[in-house]
Amino acid sequence: MSERPYRVAVIGSGPAGFYAAGELVGSADPEVEVDVIERLPTPWGLVRSGVAPDHPKIKSVSRIYERTAAHPRFRFFGNVELGRDVSHDELLARYDAVVYAVGAETDRPLRIPGADLPGVWPATKFVGWYNGHPDHRDHDFDLSVERAVVVGNGNVAVDVARMLCLERDELAATDIADHALEAMAGSSIREVVMVGRRGPVQAAFTTPELRELGELRAADVVVQPEDLLLDPHSRAHLEQGATPTTMRNIELLARYAERPAGDRPRRIVLRFLRSPVEILGDGRVEAVVLERNEIVPGEGVMMARPTGEREEVPAELVFASIGYRGVPLAGVPFDEERGVIPNDGGAVTGREREYVVGWIKRGPSGIIGTNKKDAKETVTRLLADLRSRGEAPRGAPGAETEAFLRSREPRLVTQAHWEAIDRHERGLGEPHGRERVKLTRVEELLEAGGHAREGESSSAAA
Ligand code: NAP
């Protein structure tokens, strides 16, 4: 075993970053010290700013990350951005290895005429907004409208549809950002139409999420029986090789289709085999043109082929929920087509000492737990490389790296600062029976952590 531990920087503190950090600090041979570097003052990535506020059980996975953060070989450095405050070369000069865990920071754009009209939004921005992500704090969603269309058939689309149908008291019990609570509690939306370009057999959402739509207090879920009439290819797939999720989804959708019309104040209408082909409006969105598709076999997948049959759905708000997309990092290879860092089992292609985990490694798929297995694969590879190289640790001592990071960002957010922010937010939530009240501006977060305002002298908590 080497005399001092190797030192690894993990860039990004979402689930993938935390699972990688957990695997690394858990290694006995070789021993590894981990610095998790995060551009926001807060950790946990999409667990804080992606998981829907009414899913507190899913969010409670953060307890696992807290345990990792308590490890003596773990450090957190927030408010430091790769590319803005530190460069790729500077990190590689100070760490034995760097692991990119930056996720997929942007959305896949909807490329149809009219997609740039006001009122058309990527769902990722709406999700960031209601979750209090500082980047999305100031979006202004006009919820004083009757109908919203959500494009996409994944779990994010389901989250958005469901969130749009919760009532004030249901929202107020969550950790939804206060600005979103006020806006959404006053929403006039009566109908949310969720549109999948392929059929129910190809839908990407999972059964628990679909079931929740049918259990909403203030919304009826509507499925047209004719939308469940399967084409021969989908029927064959269902009979021969469908996953349990698909089977359960189809059973549940059939039950929804049989439900008598309800009288709840809102409706979620699930449409299938429809692609938006144009968004219409004079100065803002007024309608979505949908084209009917049919399913045809493609290379290993069932594809949607347009039939030419079109219809107009009036709507004043459109959320495109068609997937996230990775963003390139300066100095790091990038596969433009897939939106990922090219890699072999987590080792960045053509690079030494650089690794990748999570959505920026495999694309934006899977649930939070998927990242655990993913991180294990990468870290196993990283540790094997360290062992096989047999070099003495070259990483700069911890105090030196911290001083370097602080020289670049004096208001560095350490674990102690984050814990002060966490206590503060939980304290704000407690009198209202809420898990926390989120601070949504970087300045507020830094102050709650014990940092002075920009330009004033610091009274850092750690
Ligand atoms: P997703 O599961 O990949 O779904 C994307 C959807 O967008 C698919 O229905 C896809 O249809 C559709 N789509 C893509 N391009 C389109 C286009 N040009 N026009 C129309 N539709 C298009 O992605 P996601 O919903 O963003 O979720 C990301 C990941 O996070 C998923 O793995 C998801 O399960 C996970 N997640 C989980 C939870 C949870 O566990 N509660 C919550 C949120 C997210 P095709 O299938 O035809 O391509």
C-alpha cells in the first residue's frame, strides 16, 4: 500500500458523483481521498433540483450521500466551476485522477416550426424552476391559461403533468420553491395533454409514475380506448418480449380507458402515436399541430412513421419533455451526436487519469440507483489503473489544493458551509411542517453558509 492516499477530484455532486465518491473513499487498497467539486453552493444534483418535490421518498436517498460526506477522506468544494474557476489542466496537475460526473445539463430541443414562440418551454427549465435551481429561478411561466401540452412520454413528462395538477395544500407540504408554490397554487390550468410520438407499448414512463396519475385528488386521467388498439408489431412485442413494466403499463392504461368520465377540476389526457409537427400562434403559442404516426419496425426498435393525418390541439403552454442532453467541457473529448464524453467502461477514450460517470457517461437514462452500478464500474476501472501503473501518488496535499481552489473562488463552500445552509433551510421549513424551504439564489445560499456578501470580508463557517 502506498504511504499517502491517492487524490481524486470528482466534478459534480449529483447521484453519480456521490456514488463514485462513496466507492472511492471505501477503497482500502489503494486508499483514496476525494474532493467533490460542484459549481453550485449545494450538493446532490438532480436529487435536489430534478426529482419532483412531491417525491420525498426518492429524495431521501440523500442520506446515503450524507454518510459518504461524513467519511474522513471526503471533502466537498462548492461554488467552483470547471472551465470558469479552474481548468481541466489545473485539476490534472493536482489530482491523481479526475472523474467527470457533470450529468446532462441541457435539454434536447424540439426542432419544429413555432418552437421558439413564447409559451413553449423545455420541461427541464420548468423542473429546475419548481425545484428552486438558481439557474432557473427567474423564469416566468404563464399559468393563467386553460390547457398545457406536454410533449414526451418519459417520467419527466409524467412529473410535469402531475405537478401541474396538484393543489395548493399538496404542493405546500413539499420542498417546492416558494416562488413556484405561489405561481402554481394560482394556476388556471384545467387540462394537461401528454403526447407520446410512439404507442403505449413503447412509452418510456414506469408503472408507479403512471399509477400516480390515476390517484390524483384534483385530476382525472383520460385515455381513449382507440389509442390502446395495438398495431401488429406492438401486439407481437407485447406477447413475446415485453418487459414487466410495459405489461403493467398496458394493463393500467386499459383500466384508465374504462374509467367513466370523472368530475375532478382538472384532466390529464394521455395521447399516443402523435408527434407535434408545428406550433401555431400570433406572438405566443395558441395551438399545437399533431400528426398521427404508425409503428413500423426499425433497426432493433419500433419507429414512429408519420401518416399525414393532422389535428390541432389548442394550448397556451407547451413543455417539451423529450430528454436531457450533455454539454461539452473545455479540454475534454465530447461525442456531439450522443451528447456524452466518449469512454470505455468509464475511462475517457484516449486519456489517462480521466474518468466519467452517470449521464455524461451513458446518456440521460435510468433511475437514481442506476448510477450506483455505473459508478462502481468506473471506480473499479480507475482503481485498477492506479494499481497497475504502480506510481506513487502525485496528487498535491489536501491543504494545498484547498488553498488553490480558494485562491480562485474565495467563497468556497466546504462541507461545513453546506451543512450550515442545510440547517438553515430545514429550520425555515420546520414551523410549516416542510422538509425545508429552499434558498434559490446563489448569494442567499452563500450567506446562509456563513460567507459574507460579495465585496465584504468573510466570516466563513469552516
Ligand atoms: P426519457 O425517459 O428518455 O423520455 C423521453 C421521451 O421523449 C420519450 O417518450 C421519447 O420518445 C420522447 N421524445 C424524444 N424525442 C422526441 C421528439 N423529437 N418528439 C417527440 N417525442 C420525443 O427521458 P426523461 O423523461 O427526460 O427522463 C430521463 C431519465 O430520468 C429517464 O431514465 C427517467 O426514467 C428518469 N426519471 C425517473 C423518474 C422517477 O423514477 N420517478 C422521474 C424523472 C425522470 P421515444 O421513446 O419515441 O424516443
